[in-house]
Amino acid sequence: MTLYDIPLTTLTGEPTSLAAYEGRAVLLVNVASKCGLTPQYAGLERLQQSYGERGLTVLGVPCNQFMGQEPGTADEIRTFCSTTYGVSFPLLAKTDVNGETRHPLYAELTKTADAAGEAGDVQWNFEKFLISPKGEVVARIRPRTEPEDPEVVAAIEAQLPA
């Protein structure tokens, strides 16, 4: 089983999977609307605008596991993201990233170590996983690292198919 085989659901309730992005680099990020790191949405959107045509998809995964910082419904999340940050990248349904109810996608992603060699649970909102166009996790970036940090941008550029 690969990451592409894991069933996912969009924020609008449609079935999907990462196979929809095969051949593209994906920056998958657990997001929240009421977090001190929420302004990272702006940087994520700029990455989508800058690199989308070159083969990057930013994929947001709302999660309410960190101090209840994503309490909204799907409609509330969509409205917040579009009106506050102009988010154009796709969003998945609210998902658990840690614990007994951890989504199978995150069960796989959290096996990946960060730059310090640490794997395991997602630390907080806005933890980022870079997935290659072949569906392999190539980088894990911790929450406080800004989306447009030079190291993140270099990692993305190294994975762009076009």
C-alpha cells in the first residue's frame, strides 16, 4: 500500500486520495483557524500561487486536536480560509493526526523523521510534509517553520516536476 492508496475525503465531503496529485509535489499541512500559527495560511497560499503551475499542490488538512483550535464546520472553515487568506488550494475534511483516531494517512506520515531525526506524533498545527511527485515523503517540517522559509522553498523546488 502506498500513500496514493489511502482513502481521503475533501472538505466538501467528496472521496479522493493523494493519487489525484500523482506527478505533482504536495505540501501537506495540518491547519487550524484559531491558532497563533494561522497566519501561515498566507505563506501557504503564496507558495501555491508561485509554484502551482510548476507542479506543486498545497493541501490543507484541518485538525481540531490541538487545544480545539479548529472548531468550525466544513462551511465555516472554507469561508474563513477563502475570505481571510484567499486560500485557493484544496482542503481535506477535518482529520485527526495523532492518537487512537489518527487517520491512516498520518499513521504513515508520522513515521517520517524531521531534520533532527525525530519521527512520531505531529507536534502542533501547521506541521508540513513534502511528498514527491512519486508519492514518497521527502521532508517533514515542524510547525514553527514558516512556509516560505528558504529551506522549505529549496526542498519544494527540488521536487517540482516542471
